[in-house]
Amino acid sequence: MKAAQMEKYSKQIQLEINNIKIPEINKHEVLIKVKAAGVNPLDILILNGSIRMIADYDFPLTLGNELSGVIEAVGKDVVKFKVGDPVYTRLPIKKIGAFAEYAAVHEDAISVMPKNLSFIEAAAVPLTALTAYQALHDVLHVQPDKKLFIPGGTGGFGTMAIPIAKSMGLYVITSGSERGRSRTLSIGADQFINYKEENYFDLLSNIDYVIDTLGAKEIKTELAILKPQGKLVSLKALPNYRFAAENNFPIWKKLLFGLVGARIDRLAVKQNKEYRFLFVSANGMQLQKLTKLVEDEDIKPAIDSVYNFDDINKALIKVSTGHSEGKVIVTF
């Protein structure tokens, strides 16, 4: 089968399309014939070695973190799925490889696809939907009738996070460029801030929760708009000791991440607020819950562009510019 592989960590975006063996499945795995795969900033971070401390890989590595496809074979102990099922998944962190014609995936990481989505649309959902769900449910433990701010919520993440947050009873505020206003409000946002004309810091206060999508440079300002006991979870800033402890990292990593995240932790504690970091994990049960929400609310992910698998490097370059309006997809 064809697979897009990296031979080493590199700042250059240059995957090789190699012919490799179709993976063998164990008794708890299914073999998926891949129809489409989502291309994400996470793929760039893996490629350039930025997250080696969280997830380090052996080479050659088939890149790619989320996919949709059809089950072609099932392991002897698989009970939830059968051959022919259309499925989608955020692949387990230690066993990625969506940029290939076939993928072997543990049954606990997959869900049957939403009936209202095509394979291309479904491939755009798992990573962002699970990130939003885990941020809101597992990390922030959100309560209804509270205020949530998502800076930069007009892209692919916001498309999934806003309706998920609304389904949990939250008042949702987001910011972005003016061209994203109407779509963002149409999917449920209660308030929109045009970041080019307005500063959210001047407009917002007493916010209960923030999901940071902008990174370390914005954390101080985001913390400032939170009420006392408010919570901030970052998807892009710095991991801290708590993140390392919750992921059962070895002691040296706990100490290292404790040092890395110490400045932000101190700032949060000083203000009687909470800082958390999230790295999304595979979870088939959560994805099944999200599938029902996607179907019930007829949620459609924002698709920026679709590339043929042979143009995988062009797709990655498009994502690396940061200018995509929604998800970039490769198809087989």
C-alpha cells in the first residue's frame, strides 16, 4: 500500500510516498481502508519535532492523526464493528498513520461515521471534536449557564467546539476576522468579537472558562478576563507539571514540564485561577457521543480544501501557513 512517511524530524515539509506492507491487525483491531484523512497543525508539530517530549516516534513514521474509511477486516475479538462499516477516528497517539491506504486501529478508538456526513466531511471531525469535548468535559468540567470564551474560534476548531459547548448549556463568546462572523453566529455563538476592530480584553470580564487556541503569548491576557476560580485550558501554550502527572510521564518529564509551565502556573495561582494544558487523545466512546450530536444538530465541519493523496506535501504546506479557513483534507 501507499503511505506518506517521514524519515526523521525536520523543519522541511517533505514526506516520502512509499510502498509498504498493509498492516496486520491484532485480535482487538480493525483494518480500515482509508477514504479521507484530515491534515492538521498537529502533523506539522510532529514533523518538526516540536512535541517529541509528549510523543516521540520511531522512523520511518507514517504521519496522519485522523481519518474516515470502511472496515475491511476485523480481529477475532472485535465485537462492536463489522466488515463494511463506515467509520472515523482520531488515531491513538502512539499508533498514528492516517496518511496511508490502510490503517490498523483498536476498536476502542473508532466510531461509526455520522450519517449526515460524507467521508471527506467525516475526516474533518474527530480531532477537533474530541479536543473540544475533552477540553470542556474532562478538563474544565463545565457547568451550564456559564460563560466560555474561545479566541480565534472561526476556524475548524470553533466549527466543532461552539455547537458542542452550546449542547452543554454554555454562553459562548468567540473572536475572529469579520468574514467568520455570520457562520460563527449561525452555529450557535452568542457573541462575536472582530479582533481587528475590537480588543476582547476591553470587552470581557468575569468569564468562567477560556479555551486558548492562540498560544503562550496570549495566556496573560486570557487569564485576566477570567473571574476568580475561573479555568483556562490551552491547546497551544505550555504543558505543566499537572499535565505530566495526569499522563503518567516519568519523573524527569514531570520535573521538566513543571519548570516549563511554572511561570504560567504561578500567574494563575496568584490570581486564584486555574491553568491546564490539553493534548487530545483517542476515545471511541466519546466519539460515539459526538456522532449523535453531529447527526442531531446536523453539524457540518468547515472544509478549506481537498487534495489528492499524491499532493500530501502541498496539503501540509497549506496547513503550515495558518491561513486555511477550515480543515484541509487528503483523499484516496
